[in-house]
Amino acid sequence: MIVYGSTMSPFVRKVMAFAAEKGIVPELKNGGMGRGGPEFEEASPFRKMPGFRDPGADKGRDFCISDSTAIITYIEAKFPEPNLIPTDPIARARTVWYEEFADTMVCALGGKLFFNRFVAPKVLKIAGDESIAAAAEATELPPLLDYLEGVVPGSGFLVEDRITLADLAVCSPFVNLDHLSVVIDPVRWPGTAAYVAAILARPSFAPIIAKERAIVAAMA
Ligand SMILES: N[C@@H](CCC(=O)N[C@@H](CS)C(=O)NCC(=O)O)C(=O)O
């Protein structure tokens, strides 16, 4: 299986960590931001990362799809164990909610910071708009952390007291904030700070994050 994109994207990172939790290591190939060419575009028609390809899986032809949620849905169905999207109706709905919360709210906020403070200046070599990043950090981040502080349970897992997609999705975008040295204040949000740190220390995330940190350091 091939995932196209960079794990610097929280969506790509989520897919790679999800696969790793199942003991799968998809090949990671370039895709997006002008890279990847026709092979990537076949998997992701609108050139967003991640794209995905499972060679020969569709009656002998390659199965291609994009969007992190679609990719994860496919991997979960193809490799059901260990289960990462609960089957209990309430637990499943909660898992989908947390993934949606992460994808739309946390990633949107993280994107404003990461694009303007990293992607624009370091990758695209254009000026980022610091006023957008600063406003997002000051006004959009605290309510998200307040919300998480209220829902993170003592077990350290959002759903069913075990690792699920909910934890992988919610914690993935915080890596981008960490790359920018935007930390979760452990005094104001102690439960959330400890929760995110513990999930990101898992073997499914830690090696990915270590590689990213080396890239960020090299680009500093
Ligand atoms: N809903 C999509 C979002 C994918 C997405 O927005 N990816 C960004 C990177 S974080 C991207 O490819 N941006 C480049 C572009 O829009 O051209 C998913 O879950 O995969």
C-alpha cells in the first residue's frame, strides 16, 4: 500500500499512525505541493494529501482513493484487528465526532499557524501572514483546549478507554503546533497536555515525529 504526501500534514500523519497501530507500514511517496506527478494525481484528483494506492486490490487493478477518512475507513475494513473504529453505536459515533472535530476545527486552526509560520516562509519561500497565525493562536486555540480538558478521561483515551481513531485524529495536529514551539500550557490544561503527550509518545507516532523534527531542525 502506498500513501502519497508528507507526514508534516496532520491528515497524512493520522493515516500513517493509524496504519502503524495495525502493524502496517505503507510506503510513503511524494505527493502534493507540486510533487508526485500523474501517479499521485490518479490517487488524489484534487492534489490534496494524502492520496492512497493499494496495488492490484480492485479486481487486479490498483485501488486509488484520497481523503484521510476514506483511506482510514478502507484500512479498517481490510485489516479489522486491532479494532480502531468501535462497533458499538455510541462509541462509533463518538469516534467519528472526535475525528471530525480534529479534522475541521483543530486542523483548521493548526493550518493557520503552520502555513503562515512554516509552509509559507520555509517551503514556499513567501511571507506568511503572522497576524492570522497570532490571532488564531490567541483566540481559536484556547476554546479547543478548554473543550478537550473537559472530555479527556482519566484512562487517557477518548473512547472505550483504549486507543481508537479518536485519539490518533485529535492528537495528530498538535504535532504541527509543537513544531512551531506552541505548547499546551500544562498549568491551564494539565489533563490535555498529559493526554496529548502520552498519545504522541506511542510507537505509532514517535518515529514519525522524530523524522519530522529532524526536517524542521534542518530547515530552521
Ligand atoms: N479532508 C482532507 C484534507 C486534506 C488536506 O487539506 N490536505 C492538505 C495538507 S494538510 C493539502 O493537501 N493541501 C494542499 C492543497 O490544498 O493544495 C483529508 O482528510 O485528507
